[in-house]
Amino acid sequence: MKESYWGYWFIILGIFIASVMMLTNDATTSNTQDYYQLKEVANSALYDAIDYRYYAQTGQIRILKEVFVENFIRRFAETVSVTDSYNVQFYDLYESPPKVSVKISTTTAGFIIGRDTEATAGEHAMTDLDVVNSIDLIVEFDAANIVCENGKCTSDKMYSENGSFCDYYPA
């Protein structure tokens, strides 16, 4: 009889360890995917929001806040899963000098691990973790690579889909 209790404890311990491993794996995967997604989307949206007409006129770099937010939301929505829900918050949106801070938060998939004392009979507690990522970006721009003629600016670092130079904000 004593040996059978040890068997039960090993089974319970195995189930507990498997649950913790699944939850940790989901949190780590979600965090990594969200971080790189946030980094790439924010960087692309930030460079899309640069006001090249203003640069051609004044020689100073600035971004357009509305363009950044619009591009970020559009790009972010294209890359996330339909079943996930995210909370996106923008902080410190400065046009000049260009700086943005973005924070996204989501939760991991829920796992039923045990019975909750507050749950009613037959319900189980869902265990999930909050995954929060934030990034602060400043525009780092090499003015030597920008060519402005007649109010149209091009950059050798920003190409169109066919490989030719892009014109931004024509005058």
C-alpha cells in the first residue's frame, strides 16, 4: 500500500511539472514573438512617418505622429493572429526630435491547472500569464544619404518594391 502512494505522488508531480512547462513555454514563445514583432513594426512605422518635405525645407528631421500611429496599427494588425487580443499604448510621441515609446501587452493561453477556491462547483481556474513588451525608439538618420531636389527627397536606404528609389512626400 505504501508503494502505491508513491506511484500516485509521482503521477501528480509529473502532471504538475508538465503543466508548468507548458505555461512557461507558451509565455516564452509569446514574449519572443511579441518583442521582435514590436521591434520590426515600430521601426518600419517610424521611418515611414518621417516628414521628408519638412527636411527638404529646414534640414531638420521630424516625424508625423498621426502617420506613425496609423502605420503602426496597420502593420501590427497585419502580423498578429486573429485569436489574440493586444493592448497597444503609445507614450512619448515627439515629432522633433523624433522619439516614440510603444507598449504592447497580451496574455498567454490559459491552462487549467487546478480547482480555484473561488470558482463554483465544476469550474476550474484558468492559469495564464501577462506578457508585456515595450520599446523606445529615436530616429537615427544619416543626412548624407538623403538627396532632395525640388521638394522631393530620396534615400539610398529606402527602396521601393522594384528596387528603385522611393519619393517621399512630393511637394
